[in-house]
Amino acid sequence: MAQTRKQKRETFFQKHPSCYICGDIAREIDHMPPRILFLRKEAPVDYEFPVCHRCNHNTSKDEQAAAFLFYQESTDIKNDIDENKRIKKLIDGIKNNNPELVNELTAHSSVVFQKKTFRETFGENGDILRHQGYYMAFLGKECQHVMFTFAYKMLHAIYYKITGIRFSGYIFCRIADLKNEKEFHIIKDITESMKYKEDVIHRFKSQQNFFYKYNISLENDAFSLSLFFGGQFIILLYGFFKKFINGKLPHLIEKMRNEKIFKHITFEECILKKE
């Protein structure tokens, strides 16, 4: 006999009683990546996680803003009335909830600025992409906070999905802009410094705008994650357990901190800041 929605929730929380981010009692179900990021909210299945009220609702406005930053208009929805209404509602919500973000983006939203930037970045293909509805975002202070919070939750979500346990440790993040070649050399140097005995690679693709891969050491002391959304940004994340910090490559951690190659993102910044 098929379970009712209530029974499914009860079964879910029996299997997953604790918040996947902080470890408190889970009362709600979090979708990561959130459905709002996807066209017509057609998000990938089996990406539901147990979450407490604080970790879920304190980040809802940031997820709304992240959806705006990652959203890429496709030619096949130009006549989709419902989807266009949803996007308009999303934009109106951001204007009300995050005017700082709107102000940052407005400074770079002129047609002339976008045209110049696309041509400098993509050459002769720049005009084609721009006419297809693509928009190039720029990471000001508020944009960075939105994306770091989103990245923080995604690392916890993917790690929980892979291992079935909550990640607890230090998280470092870099938002790599695809139009900046210099960043790739920095990221390459850091990535090659990580030596695992064996790597597990997983790839997932949905609607051509969500893709990730991860590496996890057999000793479970370090975890890396690369996230791809839309067409401009790559989010690189490293999660280190305390035993890794204390026993292996401490110079790498200091290099990340001192040279600001990666930003150390914390629970306090991403979750408690909104209280």
C-alpha cells in the first residue's frame, strides 16, 4: 500500500533525524540545490536533506538571490508564460529582500557594458550568447555572500548524500570566474597539491546548468567539490576535518588563509548572521 505524504515524511525523519548542517533535530526537508534554481522548478530528484528550521529559513533569501545569479534564460521558454511569470516574481522578491544585491548588479547592467564584456570574453560568440538571453554577473560584496552561503550548504548536502553523515570541519571556497584566465592557474596549483590515495569521481548533469564532481580520501579526512551552475562561474570547495589540519599539509591551509586564494566560510557567517 502506498504511503501518504505524512507517512513519507515520518519515514524520512526516522532515517534522518538530525540537521545535515548543524546536527540539531531536523523538522523540515531542504532541497539542495533548491528547486527555485531550475527552469520550471524541475530540480534533480533525490536531493532532499533533513534540516532544522534555523538552517533552512535563515538562508532562504540567499537561495532566492543565488537563483537570480545562476539563472540563464533559454530560448525555449521565451513563450512560456508561467515560467516568465515565475522569473518576474523571483526578481520582484529580490528587489524587496536584497536591494544591496540589486544595486551591485545595476552598476554592470547597461547594454553597452554587457556588450563590451561579452565581446572581450567570448570574442565573436559574445553577441550570439548575449542575444540568446545570457547575462554576465559580477561579484560584489553582496553577490559573494550569497554565493558563499549557497556553496556552504551545497558542500554539506553533497557530503551528506555521499556518506550519510554530517560534514564537520573547515570549509574553504573560491568562486572562479570563467572569464579570468589567471584564476585557473591559481586553482590548478592548489588542486595539484592535494594528494589522495584514491579518488572517487561522481558526475551529475541536469538541464545543462548543474554539474558537480567530488574527490574524497579513503581516510575521510579531506573532501573537495567542484560545482558548475549556468555558464560563468565554477565554485570550488575544500572541506578539511580537524585531523587533516593537525596532521597533514598545515602549510596548505595557511597558504589558503594568508594569500586569500580561498575564503574560509563559517557557520556563523552563513547561518547565524541572518538571526
